[in-house]
Amino acid sequence: MDGSYARWGSEIYRVRPKKKKKKKKRRRRKKKKKKKKKKKKKKKKKKKKKKKKKRRRRRKEEEEEEEEEEEEEEEEEEEEEEEEEEEEEEKKKKKKKKKKEELKKKNEEENRRIEEEELKKRIKEEEEGIEEALKKQNKRN
């Protein structure tokens, strides 16, 4: 007969074999080790997170500083450009003033020449008039 049958007196019964109870192994040490490992892992994760946060902060700060520097550089460039434009405008104004002064001088010189020519003509005319008057007087005399 197999282990699955048993006799009780004259009768035969079918019996299931008993399940053996597994011995509980003492896992205390293993559990403690596991707990320690978990704690270590958690600590490592926390450290990593902190490092990441620090890195992010640093990066953000660096980026902000770079942006500020760029903005300052742009402002400086704009100021330089404005100064250059102002200088150019001043140069143009000076050139215009010089041209105006030159034109004024030329006009004054031309006016003087014209006046001198007119004076010469008048003097000639007066001299001619005087000569004619003298001739007439001489004829009368």
C-alpha cells in the first residue's frame, strides 16, 4: 500500500500525507543586514538628491549671473552705440557750421568785391563828370 492509504481495523482509508512544516530559519541577521542596507540606500538617495538640488541651484545661479552679465554687456554696447551716434551727429553739426561759415565768408568777400567795383565805377563816373565840367568851363573861358 502506498502512503496515500491507511488501514484502521479492517477498513482502508485514503489519507493525504501530512505537509511537513518548514523549519523557520532564523533570519534575524539577514533582516538586520537588509535593514542596514536599506538605510544606507536611503541615505545615499538623500545625499544624491541634496547634491542634485545643490547642482541645480548652482546652475540656476550661474545662468542668472550669465544672463545679468549679458544684459549688462548689451546695455554697455547700446550706450556705446548711442555715444557713437551722438559723436557722429556732433561731427555733422560741426561740418554744417563750418560750411555755413565758409559760405558766409564767401558771400562777404563777394559783397566787398561788388561794393569795391561799384565804388570804382562811381569814382570813374565822377571823375569823368568833373573832366567834362572842366572842359566846358575851359571852352567858356
